[in-house]
Amino acid sequence: MSIAITVELPESVAEKLGISQNDLSRTALEAIALEGYRSDCLTGFQVMEMLGLETRLELDAFLKAHRVDLEYSFEDLEREQADLDFLLKK
């Protein structure tokens, strides 16, 4: 299920931002996703779902392009190290 929203933006503002009418919806969706991620309201998976990103690498590239750090904890590192150790022992 998805929710449609309508945003009215004066043409002068859109022009000032350099956003074409065709790109406006995507730009607004990306802004919502970025703010949600920055404020810890959205997970990386939720951002990927919102934007149709298929891989964690695409998410990382998107966040990096917008100067947002990927949330990566010490626990994430430990889990990935354990996975790598398991794969190397096979």
C-alpha cells in the first residue's frame, strides 16, 4: 500500500531550485527518505523500499551522493566478520 501526496510549489521556487516538473516528485520523495534516515525514523531497508533501490551498494551510493553517512555499527562489523570467517572455512 502506498499513500499519494500533493505538494504545491510556486514555479519561481522550483526554478530557483533547478527542479523540472518531471523530477519534482522524485526529488520530494528522496528528500523525505533522506530526512527520515537522518532522523533515525527510517531504516536503510525502508529507504531502499521507498526509492526502489535493489542493493545496499545502491543505498550507500545514494546516501553518499547526499552527504549522509551509512549507519554501520560495531555489531554490524562483527556480524560481517563472522560471516566472512564462516565462508572462508568452507
